[in-house]
Amino acid sequence: MGYGLLKGKRGIIFGALDENSIAWKTAERVHEEGGSFVLTNAPIAMRMGTISQLAEKTGANVIPADATSLEDLEKLISESVEVLGGKIDFVLHSIGMSVNVRKGRVYSDQKYDWTAKGWDVSAGSFHKVMQVLYKQDAMNEWGSIVALSYIAAQRVFPDYNDMADNKAFLESIARSFGYFFGRDKNVRVNTISQSPTPTTAGKGVKGFNGFILYAEKMSPLGNASALDCANYTVSLFSDLTRKVTLQNLFHDGGFSNMGVSDAVMQAFEEQQNP
Ligand SMILES: NC(=O)c1ccc[n+]([C@@H]2O[C@H](COP(=O)([O-])OP(=O)(O)OC[C@H]3O[C@@H](n4cnc5c(N)ncnc54)[C@H](O)[C@@H]3O)[C@@H](O)[C@H]2O)c1
């Protein structure tokens, strides 16, 4: 059931690949809250995915765009303003990919053209999306832009590989561009640092099953699900959070402030005294 939090608001949602995607759940929740939006993904992902089902369910238009292509983004954003009937109030950047992770190259043995590609898709694209929105003056005043991050930007998670550096860069872009967007257009920009979540991107990280269970045991509230993340994102798109900007917001059941938990201690004690 919705609260009408996004009634009359227009947006663009990047990154709904399948029903497990955080962007997919967000699109469903935004729809329930009365928002209208354009769904977009890389043309190649659309051929594999089921985005048209989501579009039908939510009354959205689908406009393909490779988020690393300025030309695609320019077209996406101008067409979105046209089909939605006005400027944009919210944008979700839910995009991530590392070629090194995909191909099993560890952090200490990166192939640098893959590193560059992963950076462009996962972090550079966020700058590009905002630069096009900014130059086209496509955002409404008091609009909200959100990208998704992970705590490996601050702490070491070895198997998260070069995505850790991409997320650190992404969070920095949110702050740096957020300044200009705030100063000039009263638009806020934030990243949400989300719990490990079983999606295509998440499950692609080596050792994912181990660290999702570990995070669950470490977090006093347990891991945040994709739906929880969608709800939090809705709150950041709503008028209830107008003065929140330049933040990396941990949405992780408390994981980021934990040292150790009883549940984790117990697992080690059991190992020692079976
Ligand atoms: N799953 C997790 O554990 C987790 C945790 C924290 C943060 N995140 C972040 O959440 C975001 C969404 O990921 P997800 O977990 O929903 O996985 P997902 O695989 O469902 O979504 C990733 C999306 O990125 C899209 N994408 C890749 N290259 C692109 C390009 N060139 N242009 C446009 N789109 C492109 C993919 O098509 C896909 O839709 C990512 O930024 C991810 O790093 C995920």
C-alpha cells in the first residue's frame, strides 16, 4: 500500500535487469507511491532481461541507453522530459559492473583496460548522467538523485576487488556534483550504501554467500533487502528529505557501526569447542 509520497513526480530509473534488481523493486515502489518514470538499461541488458514486463506493470516507457555514452544519455534525458511531460524530479543510478570480477582476475592482478571499463560503467557513468541532466537543465527544483554504493568504499572486502575503488569514486562524485546541483538548482545528490543483496551483480562477487551470511550475523537488524532499499530510496525521492544532500547513507541494518556481534562470536566459539 502506498502513501502517495511521489504523486505527480517524474523520474528516470537506471538498472532494472530482472525482478531481483534493486532498481526493479524501486520501480514497483515508486509506482505504488504515485510517481511516473522512464525505465532505462544498456541495450544489451534489455535483450537479456524482462524490462518490458516491468514497464507494462508500472505504465513506464523504456528508453535504452548505455550509461557510458554521452550521446545515449543526451537522447535519453531529452526524450524522458518529453514523454513524461516535464522536468525530472528523481533519478536512480543503479548500475555496477567490474570486468575483473566477472573474469576472475583478483585485485592484485588486474587487467587495466578492464579496470577502466568497470570504472566507466560503475562510477564515470554517474558523473555523465548528472552532467547531462545539469547541462540540459532537466531537473526540477528540489529534485533528488540517488546512486547505490557498498561499504567496500570505506573498509576492506578483498573479493569486492576493483569495485571497492569504483564505489569510493562514485561516492566522491555524489559529493562533488551534489555541491553544484545544490548551489545552482536546489537538487540533492546522495548515495545509499546498501547491504549485500542477492542480485545478478551481487551474486557475481566471489564469496558472496559467505559475506551475505556474515553481514546478516553482524547486523543488529539483519541485512536490508532489495525491497527495504527501494523503500529507503522512495523516502529520499520524497519531499520529506529535502535538506539531505552530499551524503553516503548506510542502509545496512547497522553493519557499518559494528565491531563484533554475539552471533559471530558464538560461531567462532563453537568452532573452537565443537
Ligand atoms: N547486490 C548487492 O549486494 C549490492 C550491494 C550494494 C550496492 N549494490 C549496487 O546496487 C546497484 C544495482 O545492482 P543490483 O545489485 O541491483 O544488480 P543488477 O545486476 O540487477 O543491476 C546492475 C545493473 O547495471 C546495469 N548496467 C551494466 N552496465 C551498464 C551500462 N553500460 N549502461 C547502463 N546500465 C548498465 C545492468 O544491466 C543491470 O541492470 C549497483 O550499483 C550495485 O553495485 C549492490
